[in-house]
Amino acid sequence: MNSLILRTATPLLSGLMLLFSIYVLLRGHNEPGGGFIGGLIGASAFAVYAIAEGLAAARRALVVPPITIAGTGLLLAALSGVISILFGDPFLTGQWWFPSFAPDMKLASTVVLFDVGVYLVVVGAIAGIAFALQGRE
């Protein structure tokens, strides 16, 4: 695309979109949002960047191939379910870890791991689709 305004605004806009996608991902346990919506916003940032800067620049900005991102996310989501089985609970039962020095503080959970996995699957899949469609000019 040969729009000066779009090429000038896109790096800032894409960065803000990625930051907002992480915010939506992390607040999704207690309020609307989560891995799926955050992943859509993140993939949209790369799609907008590809429109403004070109497909090659967007692939360089993503650093890792989209299929690798999606595969890693699928592995994380599946791992979050397997962890619950190791604790003797049904598949995908949420597991929370509380540190001994602060028993009221939730340190980590398989729910967050699952949401991050979904986020990565959506970013990888949608970015891959967007890149494939843009490559068919």
C-alpha cells in the first residue's frame, strides 16, 4: 500500500494493538476477554502491519513462523490439561499454586497457561491465514 498516513501510523497502531491484546488476555479470567479475543486483536495487528508495510516486513516482525506459534499454543493448552491429570483431577481442571510465604496469593495456575495457549493458537492461525491471503496478490 502506498499511503503515507497508513505507513506512518501503523507501527504505533500495531504496537498499541499488541499491548491491548496482552491486556485483554490477562484480564480474561475475571472479566470479559481472554485468550481468544486477545489473540484476534494480536493477529489483527500483524495483518494491519502487513497491509501497510508489505508481507515480507510483517513476516520479519512476527519473527517466528505462524504455524510454529500455533503449534506452541496448542502444546501449552494441552499441557494445562495434562497437569490436572497428574494431580488426580479430570482433564482441564484448574490447578492453582499458592506460595507458602503468602497462602492467600495465587502465584500461578493452569487456567492462565490454557489462556496463553489459546492466545498463541489464535495469533498463529489467523496471522498465517492473513499472510496466505495477502501473498495471493
